[in-house]
Amino acid sequence: MTSAESPLQPCHGPAAEQDAPRRGRPRSEAAEQAIYGAVEKLMEDGVGLAELSIERIAAEAGVGKATIYRRWPNKEALLVDVVDRLEEPMPPLAGPTYRDDLIGAVDYMRRRGLIKRSRWIVKSALGQMNSWPELKQTYHERVVHPRRELIRQIVRRGVEAGELRSDLDVELLCELLIGPILLRTVLWDDAPLEDPDLPRQMIDAVLDGVAVR
């Protein structure tokens, strides 16, 4: 028997890699999905944010605590990611006009409000954040502030194009344009949001008052 035919000869190449049994830690993506799923299940079972610990999450996910800490520095950062991934991602806004982008942004908030109502986890987490200042701050830095800045950029485009009044403060313009949808999605849980034409109605109603004539 030649060395090439010897059963002791190691096998190399793609075929060998495919046939070789997989050992070691689960893939990063699989571990992350298990961790996300564990947090969601615990919250669905009624576990509050105060009772959610890294140890409890790790046990539910079937991973070690170190697996979680390699990905998140603390529980707050993990919970922000969990809530953020349950929400519909912000769509790319590149409409032909600033008005189109404003309508798109308001429609995103409308759909986000509907998701919050239908996803108990999101509503529960957001509702408990007021008692967790660090978690609330992290959520605002990671989720709220970037979205607010996007609205500012859209409004600035309108001002620079000469279609929005330049004598008004940008923050005030943002509040006037985005305030109505936030009122319905944040303060009034039972306000109607189903009409897909609602964002256009809101933006056009405000623009009739702030647009340059």
C-alpha cells in the first residue's frame, strides 16, 4: 500500500472540511440568536427588567455568562439591542423632496406605534425604562437620538431649499412636524394609526402653516 493509499494519511481540502464533525463553541450568530430569544421568552413569561439578570438569561439561552459579556458590556446594552431589533428598522430616506422624506419618517413612526401595540415585549420594555435611568439613557443614545438627528437633517434640507421658514428654530420646526405622530404613538395608546395616509395628512397640515408663501 502506498503512502497515498494509507488509512493513516491525513485528509486535507474542502471535502475533508465539509465531512469533518463540527466541534467547539456554537457559531457567533447562533449564540446571539439564542441570547435574544432567551430575553424575549423571559419577558413574554412576565419577567420584569429588574428580574432579568445575565445569569438568568445565560441559563435560558444555554450559553455561559462569558458568551454574553463578550458581546455586551452589561445587561442594559443587551436589552437596548433586544428592543431595537424588535422594532422595524428605519427605512432609507432619499425622496426627491424634503416633504417626501418627512412623510416617510412619520410613516415609520406610525408603523412603529402599531408594532409597539402588537408586541407586548416592546411596550413592556419601553414602559419600564423610566425606572432604569442607565437603560433609558443608553436607549436614547443608541436609538432615539440618531432618529431625531435624521429629522433635523430633513428639516435643514427644507430650510436650505427655501421651502421652510428660516426665521424659526430648527428644533421648533422638528417638534411641530413630528409632534403629532409622537402624541399618538407615545401618549395616546388608543389613538388611530391604521390609516396609511395619516403621515401625509399630518405633514401637509403643518406645512400649510410653516411653508414659505
